[in-house]
Amino acid sequence: MDWYQWQGGDVILRVRVQPRARRDGFAEPLGEAIKLQLRAPPVDGKANASLIAFLAKAFGVSRAEVTLLSGEHSRTKRLRIQAPQALPAGIEPG
């Protein structure tokens, strides 16, 4: 898949965020990113905080182990998940 890669034991994930969605969850891959729907609005960093919390839960890690690498003010973001304990559907072990 083009939307994630393994770096050692970490996953680098590229997402395209859809804020103010009906539910939180992964959607379809969009080329080099995966669409991720979030209920949070894109105001005052709420969507980024919600994104980090969602990914931490999905990968079985703490919020501190999810790092926003780029895209703080963009819908397209790159994140690092350190040593994931769980893998969502579509992500193969590295």
C-alpha cells in the first residue's frame, strides 16, 4: 500500500482527514493517503487531537506514541505510530 510504510518497528501513515463526519473511522484509500473520517471540527486543533486519540486506540498505543510529522493545518497529514500493538485492517506487519 502507498499510504503507509514501516520504518523499523514504527508505522508512517499518510491520511486525508474529513472533519465533521458522522462517525470516526477509516474509509477508502485515496492514492498515497487513506481517508479518515472524524466527528471533530477543524477548529482550535480539535481535529488533530481527535485524530491522535483515534489512531492511538486503533493501533493499541498511548497518545504520546502517535506523532504528527506534517500537515498540522492541512487535511493531508503524515503521522508516526511508534511500535504499534495492533494493526487495523489493510496494514500488513512489517
